[in-house]
Amino acid sequence: MLSDLLMWNKIGRIVTLLSQRLDVSGERALDIFYTSRTNERLHDEHTGLYLMSDLYLVDEIIMELREHRRCKKINEDLEKNAK
């Protein structure tokens, strides 16, 4: 597992890349990161996710956001059809 200092640096790089890729503020990128499943898995030494590149982790977070958006859309469609 990474030391705290290395993990903090990694998180900082991920948040910066996320902010750039999504064109959002640093604060918003930090919020997106800390509420992601990828963040939880990054801190779990059994997943080994901390060994992956920063860009890989940013892509994982973006895929999570897309999946969340897709699920939300499906639920909205189901609610419309139920009425």
C-alpha cells in the first residue's frame, strides 16, 4: 500500500486530471472523486487499484459517472411508463 503522502499526491493528480477532463472546478472534481466507488476501491489495498495509473483511475471515475447517468435515465423512463 502507498504511504499517506504518496496517496495524497496521487489523489491530487487524479482530481486535477478529472477537473480538466470534465471541465469542472477543482472543488467539484474533488467531490466527484470522494463520492466515487473508485475512491473506495483505491483505498482498499486488496484491490491493488493504487498501482494503476492516474489516467486509468480518471477513466474509471468517468465510466462510473456515465453508468450512474444511464441508470438514472432508465429509472426516470420506468417511472414515466408506470404513470
